[in-house]
Amino acid sequence: MITKFATVYAGHVDLPDMGQDATPANERRFSNEHLVSVFEKTDAVTRCMDEAGYHAIWLAEHHFQHEGYEVIPNLAAASTSRPCGTRCASPRTTPSPTS
């Protein structure tokens, strides 16, 4: 029986337009001020998952993604910014067979 649940969160910022008529991803250029909003969003997603009883959240580290997708540049910094007591806070880079 499955007793632990986890998910992957690549990390993205709020996009002003989406869909077929939106700005193509390769033409988007968000400011650093907008890109750093990914950390607050990641905190909110992590807290929600923690409250829902998830075992882990896997984050994707990417650099220089100015178009707004997958913009978490430093997993260690993102993971250690989680509040103490959050189950989903522990940074992991590879799966653990005992987890």
C-alpha cells in the first residue's frame, strides 16, 4: 500500500499571459525582481503540501531561465529558507531507498 506521497515542483513565476495568443516563451524577458518571486511561491506550495501530508517535494534547479519557467537557481538556498518544522523542507538531490 502506498503510504507516502511526493511531487516535483520545477518552480515558475506568475505569467501575465498564457495560451495560444500569449508571448512566446523564447521572447519573454522577466526582470530579476519578478523572477525572485519564485521563492515566495515555492514557500506557499511547500506549506500547502506539508499541510496536506506530503512526504517530500522535489525541486528542480535551473539557471538563467529569464522566460519564467523553472527559475529556482539555488536549491540549497531555496530548501533552507523553509520554516523549521516543515516536513517537506529537507533538501535532497537523489532519491533515498529508505525514505
